[in-house]
Amino acid sequence: MRIAILGCGNMGLAFAKSFLHYNLVERQDLLLLGRHADHCQRLREAHPGLPTGELDAQVGTYDMVLVAVKPQDFGRVAEALQAVLQPQQVVLSIMAGIPIARLQRQLRHQAVMRAMPNTPALLGMGITGFSAAPEIDRLRLHQVENLLNATGRSLFLEDESMLDAVTAVSGSGPAYFFYIVQAMIDAGRQLGFSDSVASLLVKQTMLGAYHLLNNSEKSLPELIANVASKGGTTEAALRAFQAGNLTETLAAGIQAAQVRATELARE
């Protein structure tokens, strides 16, 4: 498969590296698209051996175009992209909030898929929800699924409207965990630890808790109960979280992210 990538930021390049790492795409079959000649030159210098080029007729010779620009920039590139697309090509968008119907309309192209990855894809440990227009046949659906799995795991959703929820839960999700980790490190410093010691304690606790969760047959409430003995220190902390409505606050934040994903579709 030959793939052109429009939008060579962190996520676009994460996909490119994963495709190459798993030998899903040959180096000569991967095209990094720059905004202009100077940008193409910077891409060549940063990624020697990978073809680069501007958004022109050559894009029409590739099997798939991965659109990884910021949602706010889509309007700027849509006209140029639709001018070179060919009917047999698949367009895979990883832009948050822009629905398939809008992609089809602005690109004047029917074979469109939409995916929502998250930043752990940079390490091949991401989770990507994806959906497809009816015009995408089963063979191409499986081809794209294999590509997405190169960055971690993928989940196909027949109901495209659920991708805004994917954006809110897992797309933005890493930032929620980082936020909590930062809060715990700050709390450790307030208790007298140095930055390095507080960071080590919290990061290793997070890593160990993940592996315990991933390898245990117990439910989350059971795992919590195993740590929170009656009348103990953990129970005291959990009561403080409940008093501060931590669960409701997190849920409100995730709902706000979903609302914003929906708003992006209208901008």
C-alpha cells in the first residue's frame, strides 16, 4: 500500500513510523506532504530517506491519504486536496470533531474513513476508534484496521457519532492521567519530598497499578477495597475524594471534551 500523509506533526509522524516499523509500508511508498518547499526541505532533513512533496497531482497516485492536520486547518487544505484526489483512493482522517459527511462534502470524495487515536500511539501503545463511510468495502476496511493496529489497538464503531465520545474518553484521556499524576506529585512535594522522589513514587505507583489492573481478574471496586482497609489511610483519602466530588468532576470534564469535539465539527 502507498500512503501520503498530510499533516506531519506528532500524530502523523507516529503513524508513519509505525507503518514502517511493522513493514506495512515500504519507505519509498510513504510520502510526507509539506505546506511549501521550505517545509518539505525541513521534513527531508528531519526524516532522511523518506519521500517528501507538496500537495499536488502526485498525491493522486497513492492508495490512501492520511489527513492529520489540525481540525481548524482543514478548511485551508480541503480545496487543494479535493483537486488531486482520485475516486479509488481512501481518505483516512484523524482530525477531531470533523464528521465523515463534512469530509465527503468538502473533498467531493466518497471513500472516507475517520479515526480518533491518542498520543500513546507514539509508542505503539495507543487506542484508536474508527468508523467508515458506506462506500468503504470490507477489504479496504480490514487494510486500514491493520494499519491502525500498528499504533496499538483499534476499535471499529458502526455508529460514527460515538467518535466524539471516543475523543473525550481516550483521545483526550492521556491528559487526564497526566493531570492526576501531576497533582499527586505536587501533593508529595507538599508532604516534604523532593521533586525527583515524589515523581519516582507516583510514576512507579501508576505503572504498578496499571499492571495490577491489567493482570487481575478482580473488578475495580475489589481492587480498591484490597487497598482501602477499614479505618485506614486509603479510606481516609477516598472519603476526601468523595467529599470533593472527584468522580463528578472527572465526568464533567469528559463531557465538556465531548461537547467541544461536537463544536469543532461546526467551525
